[in-house]
Amino acid sequence: MSTAPDDAPRKQVPVETPPLVPIDPDRALAAESPTGINWSNLLTELLVPILAIFTALVIGALIILATGASVLSAYNGLFFGAVGSPLALANTLVEAPPYIFAGLAVALGFKCGLFNIGVEGQLAMGAMCSAVVGYQVIGLPMLIHLPLALLAGALGGAVWGAIPGLLRAKTGAHEVITTIMLNYIAIRLTDYLIKSPFRDRSSSAPRTPFILPSAELPYLFGADYRLHAGFILALIMVFVIWWILSKSTLGFEIRTVGANPDAAQYAGMSITRNFVLAMALSGALGGLAGASQVLGLEHNLKASFSAGYGFDSIAIALLAKSSPIGIIPAAIFWGALRNGAGLMQLQSGISISLINIIQALVIVFVAADQIVRGIYRIRHRSAGQVVFTRGWGG
């Protein structure tokens, strides 16, 4: 076999040069960070809800001035009523656990592209299940009875949350409609159970019997401060949900389905499975919100006991930008507003309704954050933000 001489002409093979890709400065900055975190974007996103709260308080101050009352007196009462003493701070933290659990429930649904408005009903079902286990199961030590009551609350909420998830996955029924309808069913069902089969006949008010001491969440600093171990449990669940969403395969699938269900299905992910799991987990968190109130604070379940925790949780999830870690300060802030409203009214004569106005303004400025960005000249957020929902039937 003959070979070509070394000086023979060689065929020139054209080399394709890759197309130029514009550099995204945000991605470049993140790549330079040793942790891979874009600190500039992170600080900007943290700044927006803080400025939303500040703007809402400024508008609240203008409303107070319009009524002729003292802004300083009103906000002084709000501050000291919320965190002005160890007892006030403890009472503010007492309000936080149901808000943390319920906020996590809504945020988890957002991550999967689902709008869970049914936390109020899931909370009611979880409270009922935990109350029944708390007073009917006898003869168990706290080490078994308390976890069993908490598990019953979580399962009650999970079942109630899985129903709209299954309906969405199998029939296309939108979860906003089904969760709203299930709220009414859950609230009326628990009212019936409290007033009839599970009512404490020795009480003049409609309520269940008191749970056994072995099912009570212990107080952290004594009964005077009322702060119970449900607060610690809520903090633990924050980091559990953060780990699931950030570090686990299940969390990756939930986030992928939430961002683009078509791409997720093409990659082999089960849309049905993730919808049902996300709503069941969300419902379990809502159930724990109800269980924490019954086992840690009320020690029984009264008719219509919920004070709107499920609906407030939507605002908390929006304020936290669906971040599990962000749920903690958002929930404490919401609890502070609620706890400080009473002293504000006493010191200034301003109606507690002002707190509802401030809360509503915070929601508006966080949901429509372009208003805040326009007022304070903050650059527009980059692509890749959390998809809250994909719209009706999307």
C-alpha cells in the first residue's frame, strides 16, 4: 500500500466558529462568586419587599394624619405592642407558627405553579384531626401521643390538599376554584362536628373537649409567655421544605413542573404525580398550622376558631417571594402587625382596621412590585424569577 508523500497538498477542512453569545452580566457576576450566588440580585430582591413595607407605612401615616390623630402615638403603640417588651415579643412570636406553616403551604404550591387558596380549609381539617386524637386517644406517653396528634393534623390537611391536586391533574379542574369550594366544605364540616358529635357537653360554648396534657406542645418559657414548641417546629419545617425544594430530586421536579410543565413532561417527569404530591405536601403544612394552634395554644377546637390564617398566608408567601427562608421574617412581621394593633388603638384611638389597610397595601406593592421599583428607581428584575401560577388552565 502506497502512502502520500509528506509534501503532498492536504485538503483544507473549514473550521466552524461558534456563534457569539452575549454575556449576561448577572450570570457572569454569579459565576465569579465562590458560592454561585448573585449577591447583587439577591440584595435587590430583598430590598423590594422592605421598601414595600416602608411605603405602606408611609401611606398609613398619611391616613392617620387625615383623621387628625398622632402618627407618632399610633406607630409608637404599634411598635411597643409588638416588640416593646419580652412579653410583647413573645406574644408576637406566638402568632408566627400558623403563619409560617400556612405561608410555607402557599409557597410550596407556587413553586409547582399551583395557587393553593385552600389553606384555610386544610388548616381546619388538620385542627379537627389533631384535636380528636388529642382528647380521644388515652393512655399514651407524650413521646408518642404528641407526635401522633401532629401526624393526624398533617394527614388531615394532606388529604384535603391532595383532592384539588388530583382533580387538577386528572380533569383539568383549576385548583383556585376547587380549593375555594373545599374551604367552605371544610369549615362547615368542622363546625358541624364541633357542634354535634365531638362537642364537649359540659361546656356552654360549642367546642371539643380539652386535649390531654400528653398531647400538648410544651411552653418554651412558661405559661405566662404562651410561646410554645410549635414555633421551633415551624422553624424546623422551614429548613425541611428548603432542603426538599433546593437539594432533593422531588424538589427539582416540583420546580421544573412549576416553571414549564411541557418541558418537564418531555423530560419524563410525571405531571400528575407532582401536582398531587405538591398539593398534598402543601395541605400537610396547612394541617400543621391548625394542629399547632390546637396543641400549643387553644388546647381545644372551638367553632370558627381560625382567624383567617389561610388567607393571610397568601400575602406572606408573596411577601417572602415564595422563599422558604423568607417566610420566617414575613410571618413574624405579620404577627407583629396583628399583635401590636391593640395597643396602637388604645394609645391613639386609631381603628385596628388601619392594620388591615397597611397589610393590603403591602400585598399590592409586593404583588405589583414595578410600582416600588418605579418610585425608588430600582432596576427591573432579570429573567428567571419564580413562576407563581401559569394562569387559568395554563
